[in-house]
Amino acid sequence: MRIIFYHPQENPAVWIDGLRRRLPGADIRPWREGDSLPADYAVVWHPPHGMLAGRSGLKGVFVLGAGVDALMDQVRLHPDMLPESVPLLRLEDAGMAQQMVEYTVAAVLRYYRRLDEYDRQQSLGEWQELALPARDTFVVGVAGAGVLGGKVAMAVRGLGFPVRCWSRRTKPIPGVAGFAGEASLGAFLSGVQVLVNLLPNTPQTAGFLNIALFARLNRGAYIINIARGAHLIERDLLDAMARGHIAAATLDVCRQEPLPRDHPFWSAPRITLTPHIAATTLPPLAMDSIADNIRRIEAGQTPLGRVDRPNGY
């Protein structure tokens, strides 16, 4: 089999050597401008148009991440870049779920134990005990019930908090209240104290975190966005915080990355920023996943993580 690889920031030798060890006998090469030689599979991150355009014979295109929104945006502009006949596959987990769990649990506990408020007290030289909210009223809502969202929801539930999930389709998660579809969104949001966003980035979910949605949460709610910056209307968050409706926010993603130095988020006292590190691709686990999926395809089996193109995830 012939595999082409492209990642604008990664050292291709690491990935090619790793994939060769996992797929003995495979012909694996880094893609370079002008390479139009045949290929059976492509392993990519933000590939140029010329890498994939016209390659209708590909058995699969593997995206090195859980989200495929960047590639889908390119395909919407250039349909020839990825023919409908070519399967598009994303990493369903490959170590990212555990990282998302750790990040979310840390943020939820920071708000529940009021550690961000103690940080502020320290800067003011204040020593005052703050009462904790009742755990059974500290409802955590997870928007997005896929592989990552489901594992995050179960981990938070394991801490004893009431947890609910919302997604486009019903996805049962043990111990977690499930909501599905636009008609149930209001019921999902009502009473939520911490909203964790793990939705896929699609045209339908852009701007999901907006002033109207914030108004449906508990007054003094918290926002944790670990999906995509496009989900958040940034001015709406600042307005909701100024009104006291949103108490604080943890943002791992922003509309423009890196965040410009003059952006108001930098100086907002109750916005916590991290540089898109909630979950990163772990090469060894990602290579294991890709190699396993290639073996599935070669054996005529259904691969994991196939993207539903119309839905964008």
C-alpha cells in the first residue's frame, strides 16, 4: 500500500518511521508540492489543495485530530479536493479523551471549590473563607456527547456532580441525563451551573455560545470552551459577564489564535486562557489508531471514526 503524509508543523520522519514500524511493507512518503504519484491513503493536517485534489482512488484520508472542520471548510470551497467517494476519518480518541477529562475536571473543581475567587482574594491580601455551593445543585452540562464528550461527562459524574449531555441525536451515557435536538436545548440549559462545550465545529454550531444561550443558564454560571473558538460570540461573553449572568469562563480556544495582544480577554479578570492545549495529538497513540484503521479497511471491515460529510463530523 502507498501512503502520503503531510503536517505543516510536525517532523515527517517521526511519523513515517512510526507508521512503517506499524505497517511493515507499506510505501510511506512525505507529500511535497507537485507529487501526483498514486497513493492509497493520506495522513494529513491542514493539507494544501494540491495534495488531495483529484485523488479519487484514495481508500481513506486520515485527519490528525478529533475535529475535521478546517479540512471541511476547504472542501466546501474546493469540492474537487476530496471526492465524495473517498472516506474521511478522524481520530476518535488516541489519548485525547483522557486529556480532555483532566482539563475539564480541573476547571470544574476550580469553580466548585471557588479557587479562582481565592486567587483574587490573595492578590488583594484578603483572608476569608467562602461557602461552597451544594454539590447536588452544581449541575454540569456537556454540549456534545461524542467519544470525548461522553468520557468527560462520565468523569465529572464520578465526582458526584449532577451531569447532563446535549447532542444532535440521542446518545445514552450511563448515569448522565441525555437531551437531544433543538427542541430539548432549553430543558438541557435550565439549571446548568457549568457549561462545557465539546460540540463539533460545523456551520450549524457556529456561534452556539451566545447571549441568548447564556441567559438560559443559571445566573452566575461558568463556561468552559474546549471545542473551537468559532462556537463563541466573544462580545456576548464579555457582555454577559459584565451583567453578572456569567461568573467566569475558561477558554482553551479562541476565534483568532494566537490571541492578539490587544484582545480584551487578556485583561478580563475572570477569564482563564490556555493556548489550545486541552488535548493534543499524541503521535504514538495516533499512529496506532491509524494503522489499525488501515488494517480494517484492507480486511474489508468498517473503519472507526468515519466522518459523516453532510453533518461535518
